[in-house]
Amino acid sequence: MKNHILTMGAAILLLGGSARAEIKVTVDHRENSDATSSFKFKNVPAPAKDDAAAKASFTVVDGEQDPAGGDVTKLNDGKLPSEEDEPAENFFFNAGTEGGRLKVSFDEAITIKQINTYSWHPSTRGPQVYKVYGSDGAAEGFNAKPKPGTDPEKCGWKLIAKVDTRPKGGENGGQYGVSITDSDGPVGKYRYLLFDMSRTETDDDFGNTFYSEIDVIEQK
């Protein structure tokens, strides 16, 4: 099995305290020839069916769903595409657009241990490029649906991590798994997550990632 692994670290100031903890973004990549429907990686957990995201609500805050793909329920239904180019089993933003924003809402604030995202495509729609923010919804002036041009950090959201899995060389296609964790405990306690997703390239209209699943693992 061919795995390409990248770990990125960034010091993030935790809300409500002066201690600093390190957010880790671990990326695994399997080439198309070695990818399977089980989405098994070396350093990133396989997708879960009973994670906190399975019971959460996914909504498009901004952007257009591509009519050729599945709707946002594909991101937390626990079902995975069986092949590398299966549009109906993935969620992706419309062709020719810059991407969009997704919100994940839980019934109450939960302590998050991991945020894991998965994608699969034979070409440039395989890599993942996004920022993820968290909020408990209690901040003054909280904006639950910040549109492009509105900085989430200025309306009650906290930046958790930046993700960019595009390789510096070679083929972009394949299967990607991303795991966001904290070196010193939970990622944070949030009721909402906001994914600000960008397309991977501008050479043509088909640069929006085929997202297969988003998992949120709660720390019990």
C-alpha cells in the first residue's frame, strides 16, 4: 500500500485561558491504484458510522451544490463511494465556482477530540483545501451564517485549522484522509463548526473537491 503522509502543526491559543496547545493536521494519501472503498490509511482513522457528526445537521451557508453530486447528507450518512469517480456519492460545490461554506450544528456544545475529512477523485478534485472554525454560539454578535467577505473570527468564530493537501508535484488524484487533533487534549468545545472550502485549481471549472465524508469524534 502506497501512503503519502504529511503532518502540519500550528500553535493555536485556546479560548478562555493562556495555555497554548498545538493543533495537528495529519494528511494521508493513497494513489488511485491503491485506493479502496474502505478508506483505510496508515495515520488517519477510517471513517466512522457512529460519530457525533452522524447526528448533526449539515447546511450550506454559502455556495451552490453541484447538481451532478449528492447533497450534504452524503457527508454524514456513513456511506462511502465504491469507486474513484462516483459523483452521486460525494458532495461538491458547483463547477466554475470558488467553493463555499458548510455549517455543522450539534444539539449542544460538545468536546471534540478529532475532526476527520475524506475525499476521493482521480484528478484535481481529490485534494482538500479548507479552513475550519468552531463556535459555541454564545459570543456577542455571533453570526451563524457568515457569507464570503465576512471574517468568521470577527463574528464569534475561532479558527481551528487550515488544511491544504495539494501535493507540490506529481498527480493530484487519489484518496485523501485528514485528521485534525490537539497535542494536549481536545480540539475544543463547540456547538457549531464552519468549513470554508476552496477549489483546488483554476485551470478549468472542475476544481471543487469530491468530499465523501466528514467525521467529528466526541471526547467522552
